[in-house]
Amino acid sequence: MKPWFHDIFVVPILDIPLEYHGSVFNDGSWGDGILKGNEFFMYPVYEGVPLFIDLSSISKSKILESANKYLELIRNNWRNVLRQYRMIPLWETLCKEIASSNGTILEIGVGPGGGFMPCVIDLNADAKILTNDIDYGVVFAWKKFFEEKDIAHNVSFAVFDATRMPLKSNSFDVVASFSGISNIPFNYFALKELHRVLKTNGKIVLVEGIIPQEDFSKLPDDVKIRWLSVSPFITKGYKDFLEQLGFKIKIYETYGEKTLTPEDSELARIAANYDVTLRFKGAHIVAVKQ
């Protein structure tokens, strides 16, 4: 964990400040240790990565080994993103919106695809990014990948649930996610948290998925109700809710269309059981916190 992120961690929901105790490298980065918040709250830090998930049955060695299953996929995705993002003007525009920031960047739900991170680092090798995912294997795989390539020296990592972020309010200049928010159950909590941790006049940059209402309406009522309860933006998009949170929309465009296969998502798999085919469109969003 790089020094500029050292003071931002708190106990999720309770907002109790956390203090690091452990080894520190010459550049000030954390090694192995713990984050403590009074006598009740402690979170492990492995190789500079804070983990805000239940680790009661998982050893440090298992966590580090879990990264290996993602490494080759990450290597391929890195190459693909660097080849592709300049070919799509809107995608390149969003990458530049993030990379142009001289402040700190939070990337939510990076996944093995890397989200915006590969193109942002390509455009700004010195970008200060805190990279998040709830899957510790993905997070440590990215850390290992960057160490192999000896790049992205200003990138740090943390494992936490985006619906209850262990981060101080008003901490980041940019918050970004490329299809990370739409994969989070009850993602309206994640959007509210995203607004909270962003500084005033800071911006969000998102690409999230929308299922056309025409397709979604073909599903049985119980399936629709269940999915709308955890992801109410799945057909209507995110614009209205973001404005309710206090964002001013700068860019909101839908782009592209893909027919989902059962392998693409859980909802597409369920839909296939009812002989329903779902399409998917991307909502490209840039908005400023007022």
C-alpha cells in the first residue's frame, strides 16, 4: 500500500479510523501487518494488501496461491485492452477522463479483465490507483502481474465489498468501474458508497450493462422481481439514480449491443431455461459530484 493511501482506511459502516501496524519498505509502502481500529477491529494486511473479508478459514498461503489461476487470463486481457481501447473513440475518451487526473483514483470491481486500469496506466504510467475487487485471487494476481512486468509502481490494492467500503468519505478524485457495479448485488448501495468516498467536484467514470426492457419483460414475473430487487437499474439504466445521489451527468451514452450466452452471466443462464435470449448494451457514464 503506497503512502498516499495510508490514512484513508476505516471500519466499514462505523467509520472508525484504522491504523497500520507492521513492516514498512524503504519507500514507505506497507508489507505484512494489520490495520487496527480501537481494541475491537483488526484486518490483516498481506504484502501491502488490506483484506476486509472473512478469512477465518483461509490461510495466507492459500490466498497467494489463488492468484495463479488468473495470471494467464490477466496477461491476455492486458494485451487485448491495449490493442482495443484506442479503436473505440468513446472508450478512449473515458480512459482519458480517468488518466488525466493528477489526484487519486479508485477502481471498483477490477476483475481479471482489468477494468479501465490497463488503458489508464498506458496513458499515465504514474497514475495513483487503488484497485479493488472482492475476489482476493484477482487482486493478488494483478499485483503479481505488475511485479512481473515491473510497471504500475503507483498502484495499490485492497480487497473489500463495494457496498460497504472501508474508506473515508471525500477521499478520491476519480472513482471508476468497467462493468464492476452491475455485477454487485444490491448495487445501489455501491453507488451510494461511490458518491460518499468521492471528493466534491470529483468524477465517476463508469461502463455498466443494461438489458433492454423488451427482452427482460419476457422473463417470468418471479425472476423479474428477484433481479430487480438486487439490481433495479438493469433495464432503466443509472442516470436518474445518479442524479438523485447528487451527480451532474457529463456523459451518458449507450454503446454497442451483444447477445448474451448462458456462459456470460447468471441471468442469461436463467433466461435460457425459459427459452429467452437477452441482449446487453453498455451505458458509458461520466458524472461530477456536486
